[in-house]
Amino acid sequence: MDLTLPRTSPESPLDHTAMLLVGHPNVGKSVLFHRLTGTYVNVSNYPGTTVEVSRATARFDRALSLLDTPGVLSLPGRSDDERATMRALLHEELRLAVQVGDAKNLRRTLTLTALLAELGVPMVLALNMSDEASARGVAVDHKALSEVLRIPVVPTIATGGSGMQPLIDALDVAKAPAPLLHYDTDTEAVVQEATALVEELAPHPRLASRGLAILFLGGDSEVEQWLQEKSGDDYARLVALRCAADAASSEALAARLAAERGRAADALTKTVMDQSAHLRRPMAQRVGQLAVHRLWGWPILLAVLYVVYELVGVFGAETLVGLFEEQLFGEVLNPAVTDFFNRIFGAGWFTDLFVGQYGLWTMGMTYALALILPIVTTFFLAFGVLEDSGYFSRLSVIANRMFAMLGLNGRAVLPMVLGLGCVTMATLTTRILHTRRERLITTFLMALAIPCSAQLGVVLGLLGGMTFAGTVIWAVTILFVLLFTGWLAGKLVKGRRIPLVTELPPMRLPVLGNVLKKTGGRLKWYLIEVIPLFLLGTFIMYMLDRLGILPWIIRAGEPLVTGWLGLPPEASAAFVMGFLRRDFGATGLFALSSQLSAEQAVVGMVTLTLFIPCIASMMMIIKEQGARTAALMVGMIVPTAFLVGGILHQLLRIFW
Amino acid sequence: MSNREHLRLIGVPVGSKIRLAEFDPALDPLQREQLLAYGLSVGHPLEVLQQSPLTVVLCDHVEIALEHAVASDLWVEKLPRHAP
């Protein structure tokens, strides 16, 4: 049967509007998405960059909506991001799918093709990173592969734009792939029985019943849910069939199905792929191995941290902030704006609202643009380079032992490192973790003890300029709190620890254009999110001051802030500001720096670092974990922050 | 499968070319599924790149890091040094 997409039939799949990009993690789906739509989504060199489906209109067909899905390690889906891809397959009006595969790892690509083929969706296979495959001596016979699969197979290099036009042309002749295998007799009988049941109880408008049956038998929770909704009470018949099949063999049915698909992919790979012998190991591989070496890994990590510190803590927080805050804003902009308001409106509440102590310009905009912006810019640049180099994945290997103490594995390092950029986005990235337990502990630790880039920059700016020992005490205290509370959480949260198994993507030289694009995108997002919040925070401070509430809060907070933490009474204002954003509070403390001793600066920054997560992070935690869990977290985090700050104050009084 | 002796992956020297012989029954089924998804299937050739702090194997040009708890549940057989 010819399944080529007819262009004119009124009942053709052309009535459907979506094209899905699907594939393993870190194979270049998002770069391809950018090439095909012009819409930039975040692209990085580690698995799990995309955790939600992105959508944009195709450049070459304005009626076609392209969907970039999170990478799937395997289907049936097990993690949240795999489930997101399965939801897209089930619920989108699919016209066709493009499977993006890693050309140098054809066997794995074809294992996924074997499953997608069962779903009967018209497909094109884009074998991406074909340059990396060639560099490793891998040659794929695309024509032969296309003949076996009976779908177009196109070699691409998405980062360089190569193969894009042939890929677009191939979309017109997308076809449902030929099945790669028939399972062994017993398994095949179960598959056929389940297929008949799905066909009878819950036929899908676009996906083949056989594919859904295989996914159901493999335990895909999204397919289970869909079938349950459609088949009602009869769903029990499907469950009974699966239970019986599972009981009939010593090996789990899901594993049997996956193993057979793997064998079929292996056989086909051997037929269409040629591997040159005696190639030298690529330099990138040797560098990558050094980065996770049991001895060399640590000095490399220290060197990376030192370079980041020099760029963010010294160049960003000292040099650039000095230029912006003292010279541009302090000597030029703020006097000019103040003069303007005084001349036009005279002294009074309105002028104060803009250029007073809690003025929207002199406080809100100055904090956001002069203090925070230079710091986050340098941080995002450093972060982008590290992301694209492939180093972050290697951190998960180095940090695995430490994370094992927290009941997690090294995979949790990725959200935490991303949290140093922005805790809000990183909370979303916890979806790459496999269990709810891992996601809960990681989210809690990030909300408690991971400072975002803006806050980190302010901390480095204040403490770095004041006392190196203070910076070390701050870092050690935060690390101790992170490890201790993580250890406690690991003991208290039910569930078992999953040992680490992870892919290490190749080390690559970051492409400057991509790093700059990402930095630009993040800065835009930062400005959109932060400036309104900073202005709102400043306005609240202004109103509290105007209504006489701020002095009252300062007096009321005195026993805690002055008595317990040993800070000047005015620091209460920083904590009020911290309720909106921790970095806003930290900046408030920064502004008080001339009144603080080194000990007070350390205690204040430790307490504010551990203080309540910002409003945006809270919203994300509520979205991901629910309101009750979020409230519980806040209930634990705020007292912990003051407890740790107070204990540190007492210790420093004795020993420093 | 050949009749070479089976060793636990965790005990194989760095640089060895090996073939995955079998999964230990003690291995968690979900973890086994994950390994299969990474391409670690029975009979497939691998190269041991590292054993510390984690076991790292090269599988079809992709490096896979495995915690020792997992590597000790993988039985492998060594291939001759000149194997491709």
C-alpha cells in the first residue's frame, strides 16, 4: 500500500496541522526546529534541555505547525519529559513526524524507529550530526536504509544548516514506515490479541492500534490513561491480558519487547552501516575523559570554577558594576533624573516616588540595571559556554558520590547547576529526573540553598569586595546546609535511590552565535521578569515607608534581625524586599554595605541566600509539586534560614 | 554466545574490549530497560574507558557512565585485543 502523503485528497492527513520532531535526547531536534521555523528555543549540549513541547509555524508551509518535543530515551515513556512526547503523539492533529536521529549511533536511532513504525504515522528519518559520524569513520547507506524502512532518510547537519532543503522536500513523500520486526511467537500472539482489543475498544483516529497495544503492554502510562478513558470498564480486559502475559514468562514483558526491538535495530544497522577500523580516538573524547578522570577531574573543575569566578565575580560584579553603578548611574543618570523631577514637579511625594530613597528609578531601575544586569550578563555568558561544551553532563559523574549521600544520583546536578542561572527554570528541568522522590528532594534543595545568578552575583560583589574569608565562610555554610538538609530529606522522603546511568555527550567547542543567542534570550527573559518585580517591590517599600509601616516592621523585626542575627535594624527592610525576590533583598543588603561589618555581611547574605524562594520560583514549584508541597517547603525554608543565620552569627562572634 | 568466561563489568580493566553477555537477574527491570534504550544489549561489543569514579563504556561512539551498582550487575566477556 502506498502511504505517500497525497496533497489533494479532502480526507488526507493534510487536514491535520502538526508535524512532530521526535528523537533521543541531545540529537539536535531543537536546532532543527530553529532551522525549520526560525523560532529559537534553548539549545544545549546535554540531554534534557527541552522539557516541554515547543510549537511554531513552519517557514516552508504556514499551515503547518511544528512541535519540538523533549528527547525520549525510550518509549514506552518513563520520565515526565518522555510522557510529554507521548502526549503530543496521542493528542496532536499529526500530519507527519520527523524522527531526528544521531547518525553515529544508528542502532539506537533504529530502536526508536522500530517502535514509531508500529504507530503508523507518516515519517521522515533525519540522520543528524552526520559530520560527527564521518569523523568517527561511520558511513551509512541512506538509500538502502530508506528502501528497508520505506520512508525518506535524509542526512543532516542541523548546526551548519546542511541537508535542510532535502529534508523539507522529503516531507512531501513521508510515509508510514515498514515494520522492522515481528516479535517471537508467544509475544507476537499477545501483541495481536492486545491490538484486536484496542481496535475494538478504543481505536485512535491517527495512531495504529498495534502501536498503542505495544506501548500499553510495555507499560506506557500516557497510553494506559488514554485507553482507560476511551474504553471505560472494558479497560480491565486489557489489563488482564497484560497480567497474564507477564505471568507467563520469567522476564518482564516490557523488557522482552524492548530487547526484540533492539535486536531488530542491531540487525538492520549491521546491514546498512559501515565502520572504518583503526581510527584514532577524537581529541574531544580524550578531553571528555579527562574531565571525569578520578584525579584530573577535580583540578579541571576547580579551574572551571576559577574562570567563572573571575568572569562573574571580578569582571562582572566589580568592574562592570563599578562602571554602571558608580559612574553611569551614580554620576550621570541618577543626578540628571533627580534634577529633572525636582525641576518639573518640585519636592514632594511624587518626586520621592521616582527619585527618593525608595524611588522607582533610584532604587528599582538602578538595582535592576546597574547592579544585577552586568552580573547576570557575565554569568549567562559563562553558563552558555559550559552548557554547549558538554561539561555539565560530566559534572554528574564527578558529583555522583556527593549526591548519593543525599539519596539522589549525579543526574540531579543538572537542575542544580541550572538553578545557579535561574531557580525558576531549573525547577522545570527537574522533569528529567526519573522518580517523584528525586524531583521532590531536588526542588526542595534548590528552593532552599541554590542562589540564582543575580543573587550569586550580588553575594560575590558584596563579600568579594569586603573579605575573601567571608566569601569562603558563606560558600561552606551554604554547601553544609545543602548537604545536611539533603541528607535528612534523603532519609525522610520515602522511596529508593536510583543508581546513575547517563550518556556523556561529546565535548564540543561552543559556537559563539549560539552562546550569544542564548545569552540574549535569557537576558530578555530576565528583564521582562525582573524589572516589573523590582518596580513593584520598590513601590511596596515606598508605600510601607510612606504609611509608617516600614519603621514599624524594622522595630518589630529587631529581636530577630538585630538580636538573633546581629544585623543593623535597617536590614529588616532587606528581608521584606527578599519576600519578592531573594536577589532584590540581597541587593538591599548590598546597598547597606557601608553600615555592615564583614561578619554582619556574611550572616546577612547566608540568611538571605537561604531565605524564601522568589515569587516566580514559588509559582513554578506550585505548578510542578502542588500548592500543599510548596507551602510545606516555605514553612521549612524560612525558619531554617533564620536558624542557620543565627547560629552562624553566634559562631562567628566567638571564632572570628 | 561464545563459551568465554563471564566477568562482572566492574572488574574488567580499562581499555578492554568486551561483549555484553547477560544482565544479572538482580538488576532492576526499569534499569535494564534504560540500558537497552542506551544501546547496551546482550551480544553488543563495548569498550571500557574508565572504572573510577564511575564505570564508563563506549557503545557505538557514545560514552555511557554507569554507577558501580549497575556495572556489577552486567556480565561481560572479554574480546581479543585486536577486535574491531
